[in-house]
Amino acid sequence: MRVQKPIINFKTINKLAIPATIAGIAEPLLSITDTAIVGNIPIDGVESLAAAGIVGSFLSMLIWILGQTRSAISAIISQYLGAGKINEVQTLPAQAIFLNISLSILILLSTIFIVDDIFRLLNASGKILEYCISYYSIRVWGFPLTLFVFAVMGIFRGLQNTYWPMMIAIVGAVLNVGLDFVLVYGIEGFINPMYLDGAAWASLIAQGIMAIMAFVLLMTKTNISLKLKFPLHKELGRLVVMSLNLFVRAIALNTALILAVREATALGDKYIAAHTIALNIWLFSAFFIDGYGAAGNIMGGRLLGAKDYNGLWSLAKKIMLYGLLVSLVLVLFGFLFYYPIGRLFSNETIVLETFYAVFFIVVLGWPMNTMAFVLDGLFKGLGEMKYLRNTLLTATFLGFIPVLFLGKYMKWGLYGIWIAFTVWMLIRGLALVWKFRRKFRPLLQKP
């Protein structure tokens, strides 16, 4: 079967990247919404914000670890599409989703019995610990739903479609924002304010609606069936290995995030509250920039399947350029609205002063982050999960952790944590640039 090679230009890249960006920012937007609204709760606002940050970081760890199947599914489907063999991979998604959801339920059931110990390990105590347990006991039930949505988005990405994932994400984000205002603050005469628990219920309901929408769209817009069929697909083994490599990678990634939360919590309430704001903005910008990484993921796998190495090289250069331009716009926006951004998340002067002291490090790091995020997405599409794993392990254990504890020893406070993040991202980006040039430059064909 002759396969038509995809056209690599501004239009085709942005046709995938823009919807992928909108879909991608929905995840951190849910967290940012909770952070902004919870931070302005009139009763125990600082404690509620700290609890939301601690629980959000832990749940993100669980989701990112098991959610890696999305990238593996997308990579395999896009490679089969590029090779003109898409019909040969019809039964794989259902088997992958069944495996993933089963694992998520097992982990969910295991954590609910030791939730107190989990958050004590993250230095939560007193009223913050109480809020953590209450918030987590509601939000955790959305964990399997989110993983299902991620898997469906991976299938659509593999099929070179980012429109429907965008629509799922938009509905979820808008619903979550609306429910946050209604349930957190209440409606006088109708609904009593639920404060932090209301934010948890808002997220859970939004996740449920997104899961239903993802199921319906998969059934009506694709030929992919979720009916579990045997025998096991021949690519399931490769998918599991790719997912395991990304699993280890996600553990390394979340080791950095969790250690940062733990150290910020140990500094005091105002520090973990400020760190929660900074981290949510950092994650939001990551997913914003990652739209071009998603385009690289989607198109890169297809180009590799078609063995179009010149097209792959051209794609890498263009998505890097476009991603860099987006990051520079974000930097300009960050400095222009430096103080208003902080006030969106809290009205506590002591928290805002702590946040403003380190926010410039977050903003200046965005162009450098582009290099890591964009190539990270491309490498996932190429199936280079082992190298991504090794890169994260190196960056975390030889970069982030030594700098983090150096900062602690030198009493740099929150500065030390965000300097560690900067070193972490620099190592990741440089390692991916080196690998891509080394592997694919020799494969280029002269015109």
C-alpha cells in the first residue's frame, strides 16, 4: 500500500499543535482553577491552598506515571498509520486501556488506606493534613476516569486528530471552572459553601463528564473498538515496554516535583502556598508550550513509519522554532502582568511577597523549557522511550537533587528549589538535542 507523506509546513503543524495546546492546558487549568479559587477562600485560605498544592502534586504523580500509556498508544498507532498498516492495530487500544484502568483501580484502593501516612511523608501536619485527607478522599476517585480520557486522547493523536481531544478538554475545563465557583463559594439560598471539598467535587464531576464524552466520541468518530478481544496483540509487549520506560521516567520526574513540594512545605505555610502558585503556573506553561511537542509526537511517528527522515529533520526544526516563539510571548506576558498574575491566586500579602520573589526564575526559564518539552514530545512519537527514561534519571539524580540539597544547605529557601528546576530542564533539553542530531543527521538524504 502506497502511503502519502504528510506535508510539513506552518499550516499542517499548527492544525495539530493549536488544538493540542488547548487540550493540553486543560489539565493544568483544572489545577490552576482550584488553586486560584481555593487561595481566596475566606476561611483558612492559606491552609486550603497548601493542602490543594500537596494533594495536587501527589495526584499528578499518579496520573503521570500511569498516564504514559497515552504516549505509547499514540506512537504505535501513528507509526502504523505512516506505514499504511493501520488495520493491523485495531485490537491494541482496548487491551492497553483495560490493562491501564485495572492498574489504576489497584493503586487507588491501595492508597486510600494509607492516605494519612502519605501526606505526613510530604510534611503535612495539623489543619493542612486534615484538609489534605478530606480533599484527596474525594478527588482520588477521578483517577481512573482521567487515565481513560488520556488513553482515548492518545488514540485520537495516533490517528492525527487533535480536534476531538481539544473539545473534550474544553468541556471539562469550562465545567470545572463553573462548578468550582458554585460548590466552593455556594449560591445563597440554594447551595451552602463547601470550600475545599467543593473544589474536589468540581474536579471529580468534570472528570466524569470528560470520560463519558471521550467514550462517545471514540465510538462515533473512529473505527476503534473498546471490546476486549483475544489473542493479545503482537504490539502489546512493545507497548508495555515503552510504557514501563515512561513509567520509570515519570517516577524520576515526580521525584523532583514531590521533593520540591516536601522542601517547600518544610520551609513553612507561606512557602508551600507560594510554591503551589509558581508550580501551577510552571505546569500551565509547560502544557502550553507542549502543543508543538504534541505535533512532533503525532507527525514524527508517522514520518518515522514512512521512513521520511528528511521530513522528520524539517519537522524538528520547525516545531522548535514555533515553540520558542510561543515561549517568548509567554515571557513577555509574564513580566507585563507579573503582579496581577499573583493576585489571581491569593489575597494573602505574605504569600504574594514570597511568590513574587521567585516568579522571575519561572518566567526566564520558559524559552529553555521549550527545548526539552518540544523534543520530549517528538521523541515519544519516535518510540525513543528508553532514552527519555535515561535522560530524566540523569537530570533528576545528577542535576535536580544535588542542586536542591545544595540550596537547602546554603539556606537559599524557595530560590534553591527553583534554581534546581532550572538546572533540571537544562540537562533534559541539551541531552535531547544531542541525541536527535546524532541519530537522525546521518540518515538525511541529499536532494
